Amino acid sequence: MTPGEHRSVKRLTDPRALRALAHPIRMSLIGLLRVHGPLTATRAGELLGESSASCSFHLRQLAKYGLVEEAGGGKGRERPWRPTTMFTQWPDVAEDPEVAAAAGLLTSVVAENYFDQTMRWIGARSGEPEEWQQAAQLGDTALYVTAEELAEIGKQVTALIDPYLDRQVNPGLRPPGSRPVTYLHLAFPRMDAAGRLAAKDYAAAQTSSAAQTSSAAQTSSAAQTSSAAQGTAAAQGTAAAGHDPGEAAGHAPGEAAAGKSGGPAGAGGRRAGQ
């Protein structure tokens, strides 16, 4: 993979591919290849603590769905493998129930993998250099944001990380002392007691807003009907009296029809209907 492909993404929508990736060993293999690849099944097995036969099988399954490919050279389990892209993406929302279920399964396995990596770091942290213990981050912040604001925060975080991605595929760009680091992106509505209460308030506010919009629309429609009726009655009364609306208002005859007075054809009438 060339440096220009460091932002490449494999988009999965086939439920079979989603289920194929939802396996801890396969997920570990892809992660390993993206950092240290190309690798043979034998070498990958040594690094993951798995047999070469197991890794060879899982690599072939990943290749079946276009997630990895042979890098050329070698035979059998000594063939080197590489990832086809640096990222994998799957639907957040899917109309197809099968796709939605497969995507949910994959998301659950990914979350478990995140937790496993976090617990490994916590277990090993005390033996790590002090500067890495201080640099590592673990914490959370409760925010009140809209869905649009949360999406924007995600874009800003991605933009901050983006300049470092070239180092993934170009070792020459890595400064002395650098190490592979997992930077987790987790941000979602809270599901605890406080979160459920806020969700109820949000739903109530949405219902109230919809009701107000409906009421305003009905009022506007009624006002338009009333204004039209009043204008018709006024015009009929003026015609019956034999007067021009402009004369009664002190204007030249015909100005009301041109929209210069507050009568039904003027600006006043349009405002009444808004």
C-alpha cells in the first residue's frame, strides 16, 4: 500500500462480509497487517499467539470479501498478506434487517475489541515508561449537544488526527521514540438514568415543537381565510356605496388596487395572511 492510499476505506454492505469480519482473530489480523504488514500466516500466528493454520484460514476468509490480499511471493502459509485498505466502514443505519443485524454484530465485536485493548493497557501500564503513562488518556466528559454538533465534533477530531496517518504506511516519517497508539473515538447519547431522563425530555420537546408548528399552520390558514372574506365584504360594500377606495383614504383613484393602501390588495392584507 502506497502513502497515497493511507486514507483508503473498504465499505461493507454485504451481510456475509459483515459477519465474516465480526470475529476477534480476523479483526486482530487486519489490525496487525495495517501496522506491520505484509505478513505471512506463520509470522502473524507467532505475533498473535495463534497457529499458522488458523491464521491461514482466517486470512483466506478475509480475502474472500476483499479485506486482505496476497502481497506476492512465497507459497502456502509462507505467502505474505497485506490489507487492501487502511479503514473499514459499515452502515450506521440500514433499512435491510439482515444488514442491520450483521452491522450490529460487527459493532459489538469491535466494541469488545476496544475494551480488550484498554484492559491490556491498564494491566501493563505500571511497567511502561513514565512519559507514556502520563501521555496516555483515559476519561470522559458529559456534554449537551445536538446531533449536528456531535457530528461536527467528530469531524474536528478526525481533522486533528489526519496529519499523522501518513506515518502508518511510511516508516520514514515516524519520529524517533514514536509507537503505535490506539486512539479510540467514542461519543454517543448516554443510556444511564440521567441519559434516559434527558431522552424523555428531548422526546417531549420534539412533540411540543411539532404541535406548535401544526397549531401555527392552522392559525395561519384560518387568518388567510378570514382576511379574504373581510376583503370581499369590504369591496362589495364600497361598490354598493358608489365610492372608489382611494378617495376614502385620501389617495388618487386606483391606488388601492396598485397595492399602495392597507386594503385587501395592499401590504396590510399580505401581512394578515402570514
